[in-house]
Amino acid sequence: MSKILSAVMFFALTSASAFAQAEAATAGTGGWFGTEKATKYFAYFLALGLAVYGGTQGQSKAAAVALEGIARNPAAADKIQTPMILALALMESLVIFALISTFLV
């Protein structure tokens, strides 16, 4: 779990610096830490990474619990599967919403 969080943080940090390089060159501040746009991109991509991490953790936990319930009582598979798929779709839509809102702002 720590490796996943490290990877998310790495991509969040490197993507923010990639977007901020052009801004730093034109602003003349001597670095990208001083620009407001770079700070905004850093915050957005950090929030996106946390949203994706939380969404995947929620989806894996929901799927594991549903499959465990089906394994214990195979007759209840129809009653468990439909709400699980609905919950997974709603979790995924929140992650997609975070992705879209990050690139629109």
C-alpha cells in the first residue's frame, strides 16, 4: 500500500513540475515554486491522486466483501451482485469527476 501511495505522490509531483516549467521561464521568478499557477496545478494533481487512491481502495474493499458474501451464500449472488455493480459504478464516477474537474480548472 505504501508503494502505491509513493507512486501516486511521484506522479503528482512530476506532473506539477512539468506544467510549471513554461510558467517559470516566462515569469522570471527563478523557479516554479513562486508561481501561483504552479501551486494550483500541484494542489489539483495532489487532489486527483488522493481521489484515485481512495476510489480504488473503496472499489477493492466493496468487491472483496461482495465476493466473500457470495462465497458464503451462493444463493444470494443475485441479491448481492446488482447493488455491488451499482456501488462500483458510483465510485468510479466520482473518480472520473475528479479527473475531469482537475483538467477543467
